[in-house]
Amino acid sequence: MSHKRIPKRKAAIAVGGVAALGAAAFLLPMANASQDNASGATAAPKTLKATGASNLAAQLQPLLGQAFAGSYYDSAKQQLVVNVVNGDNNVIAQAEQAGAVVRQVQNSTSALEAVAKTLKTKATIPGTAWAVDPKTNKVVVSADSTVTGAKWDTLQSTVQGLGSNMATLKKSSGTFKTLVSGGDAIFSQVQNGTVRCSLGFNVTASDGSPAFLTAGHCGVAAKDWSDSETGQPIATVDQAQFPGNGDFSLVKYNDATTQTTSDVNIGNGQTVAINQAVDATVGETVFRMGSTTGLHDGQVTGLDATVNFQSETDPNGVDTVTGLIQTNVCAEAGDSGGSLFTQDGGAVGMTSGGSGDCTSGGETFFQPVTAALQATGATLGGAGAGAGAGAGGASATADPSATAGDQSGTGTGTGTGTGTGDQAGGDQIGGTADPSATAGDQSGTGTGTGTGTGTGDQSGTGVGAGTGDQSGTGADNTSSSH
């Protein structure tokens, strides 16, 4: 996520920006858009992109009512699978006619919610997490490496007491922890040193001022944020939620004339335009960008996840966060707060925490963007004419498969713009600089223009030009990793 400011001093912040491990996967051609079967007869099941599957699931849930027991995206077949319990045959027929694959399952949504409530009461143990897995129609309970001895015995007996067909228990590598540090860095000076986090998505606050979303534990840790470790603050926390129902912060730029763009920098001079906030769908492929590990992809594995982090302030306490997205996308210290997004420009989430690493693998949890926007009253997108912004506020969407200088756009209207970006190298983990980051690493500029037709019901062209100065500077000052 990059932005440009009217004052001459640099204050550029971007999401991601480390050259892309996993970028090759991201640049593969996108799957075909939603298509009906050519026969035009039953037209079921439909071939869908993940976003289309999510939209269809949202439409079918009220239709199925209490019979609805979750859904997921079959990425291999590009189909939406909907779980039903004792559904009315006529309603099921309507769901199939709409294009979904309907699957009869045993456990209802209310039954699985009751399981989660029991776990909250009996097994709120640091290092545990749980989420509904619609593929197995069970609640999957995870325990990290710290859950041993009596804690493990308690968790295991609780899960066994739920019944063999209601929940499963598994061990996770590493330790569940919040990952303060990362993305294209933002910094705050606190009593014990420097806290480093990552900007998630640029937004417009409800009062019209420019702002951005990041992780809530970052907003709780510090109030004032800078785009450089030794620079003056450029943004102030307006709202922060952590722990509890979510992990998000709304941070307003101090300069009301700050102009921002709504995109994600995926490295090598390429960006992906963010055009909307979307709900995650189990089974869909998502991408995460962070300064420590670069660009990585994986699948959504659970929704409405509960994670019990070890408390940062109380050795015997637990910070429980609910309502998160669970994925198998790897992350490490330095990636917290960064963007989770889809290939076609949907903003999905911000990195909250996780376990494991990008060598052995792991699991990661994300704050849903849609919930953060609803809670803060913010709207997605930049406050001002950013790079490639079209007339009337429509923004051009970069084609991820295009190289710099060949970026097709979608959106109503036309527009031109320029943007600059400046990202910090030298990732800080536990107070030491990342040896893989060097001063001047990833420097480069690129310009791109493009035209294209709109998607869905939109038509028009989008034209954008921009340059990105992604020079990195190594830093080895003391930092805080939470």
C-alpha cells in the first residue's frame, strides 16, 4: 500500500515491497471469471472465481435458513460447496439451480457454535485456537508447542468430551504469537525502545480524513507512528481493538492533505490495485505480503477463528481474540499488520499472528477487513487522487500478470496520476537487523499505463502512471517484537 503526500518531505508507506518469494505463483494467469454452463439448462454447478463463490454463499445462506451449515470453495473444480442439514428439498433444488454443489452433513451451524462456546469456557488456554472447518463439518482445535502437561490433558479431555464427530485436535509447530514488526514498516518510539508494525490498507475515515488500517495490537502498543525509525510521527491511532472481538486499528494521518493510493506493492515495481473489501471463503487462494518473508500464498482454512495468545503484560494471562480468518499461509516476525488479499484485488485481512515459519510452514490468523471497516466506519481506498485514479473516484486496477509499463485497468472513468514510494529495508527481529536486507536493496523505478474494459456491470477505461522509489535502508537499532 503506497501513498504520496503533498509536503515535500517523504512519507511513503507501502504494504509488502520485499522481492517476491511466491511472486511467480501470483503472476500466473487468473482463473476464468464466473461462467454458466453453455447448455443454459440446469446451469449447475457453476464455475466460479472465489469472489463469486463468496457472493453466491451469501445469497444462499438466508435462503437455506437453519439448514445452512457453512460453505467452502473447491478451488480444483472452481465450485461452491454448500453444507446443509435436513434441508427442504425445494430449497435445496433452488440452491443447486443457483449454481452450488449441495452436500448433506451431520452438524448444524448452531451445534458447531455450541462447541466453540464450550471450548471458550473450558479450554481458554494460551497457545490454543479453534475454528469451524466446513470441509470436515467439525471444529478444528489447534495447540502450539507451549501446550503441554496439564494444559494438554485439559484440552484433550475437553475435545474428547465434545464427541468424535464434533471436533478434532491437532498440534501446531512453533508458538502462537502476535507478529509486531513488518510489511513496509511503520515505527513508534516507546519506553522500552522501538515498536515496528506494518500498514495494512489505506482507507478514508468516517470524517473524510486520510487514514490506514493495521493490526490492533500495534495500536494498543503505541499511539504515534512514523514512516521511518528516527522520523517524526506522521499518523496517530484513532481507534484500536485488541484483545477481544478483533485485532485492528484505525490510524489517521496527521496531515489532512495526505493523498493515498489503494494498492498493494508486490515487489519488482509491480502493484495490485485494491478495488473492494471482500469476505474470506474457506478453500480460496489468498496472498500475503510482508517485509520479512515477501509474497506468499496459501488457502483459507477456517473462519470466525478464536486464538488464545499468551498475554504480553501478564505471564499468567491470555489475550483471546475472536472473529479471525485462519489460513495456511506462512508468516514470521516482521509480517504483522500486512495485507492479505486476492489476486483480483480484493482486500481480505491484516496479519494478526500465527505459528511456524516460512521454512517449515505454519498457520496464520488475520483480522477480516470487512469487519474492521464496519467497526471503525472507514471506507476502503485513498483520500485523494492517487496513482491511476479515475475521474469521479474510480480507480484503475492493475493486471497482476502485466509487467511495468503494461498494466491493464478496469473502472469507470479515466485518470492519470503519479506516485512515489520509499520503503525501509533492514527488518528488525528481536533488536537485530535482517542480514538479507541491505542499504539500497530493491531500488528501482517503473512506469505503467494501461487501458481496459470494466468488470461486471462497469465499463470504461482506467489510465495510470506512476514511479516507485523503493530504496531500502538497513537498520539495526533496538526494536520490539510482540
